[in-house]
Amino acid sequence: MPKIPRDISAKKLIKALSKFGYKITRQVGSHIRLSSEIKGFKHNITIPSHKEIKIGTINNILNDLSEYLKINKQELIEKLF
């Protein structure tokens, strides 16, 4: 059972999310908005532009993604990382 990765940067997370069609749509300050329409409707997520994203923040992003993509979180972690 894969664990949520620690010490992941915004840059690495954005690259991993591009596998699911996410692209940067805008940036305001230290927050980056990514959008995807892979499931036929637009889904946005916002991630902080930090060198190391907090584990709780990554967890929330993964929960949101697994809900949108209709796959369980463990499967999502395996595909992303």
C-alpha cells in the first residue's frame, strides 16, 4: 500500500498531475490553479507554489482528485508517483 509522498514540491506535483490532463490556468501570488476536463467537465484544483507542500495539503488535493477521477486514493498515488 503506497504512502502519500513527503517532501514533494509544487513543480513535481504539477508534472505528476499533467498525466491526468491538468494544465496551469493561472497563478495568483503563491497559488497555482490547475484545470482538467478529462471527465467531460472542468475541474479546478489550487496548489501552493512551495518547495515542499505540507502533507495535509497533499492529502486534501489527493482526496479531491480521487473523487473527481472516480478512483480510490491508493490507486491514484500509485499512478501519480
